[in-house]
Amino acid sequence: MTTTGKGDNYEKETMQHKTTIREDARKVLTKQLNYTNKQFQTESNNRRFNIHSYARHKSKANPNFFRWLFDDYENIGLYGANLTNEQKEIYKAWLHDL
């Protein structure tokens, strides 16, 4: 039996979806949120986001949002179309806690 030298668990590890939200997600989103809200102020538009609504907006507007959020660009499809049930629950809990 021949091996590729990458170990028996290589394929399993690369096929597993990450189930943790990136540590800096809230900080990065808050920075983007502040910039966006500042832009809305200068455009005399009264629409302003809070962190919760901004995260929901980004998840619908940015096809790579869930890839970025879970830091998994290989296993997660555009708009998080193939998130696992576990990832969906983790995202809902994270969003609720924002």
C-alpha cells in the first residue's frame, strides 16, 4: 500500500468544515460598521446600522462572508450555501450575542 506522505488523516482534515468563528470577527465588523455609518452621515442619509444588523446585511450582500467568518475558503460555498447544521447554529448564537 502506498501513501502520499501526508498522513491518513490529511483527507479527513481538509474535508472537515471549521466550526469556530474567527476571533477578530466582531472587531473587524465593528471597524467596518463605523466606517459605513460615517459614510451614511456624510451622504445625508439617516440609515445607520448596529452591529447585529450590519452582520446580517454583510452575510446577505457578501458571497464570501461565511468563508471569511469561519476562515474556511476551501469548504464553504458562496453565501454559506453548504454550511453544516453545526455551523448554522454557531453562527446564530454568535449573531445573537453581538
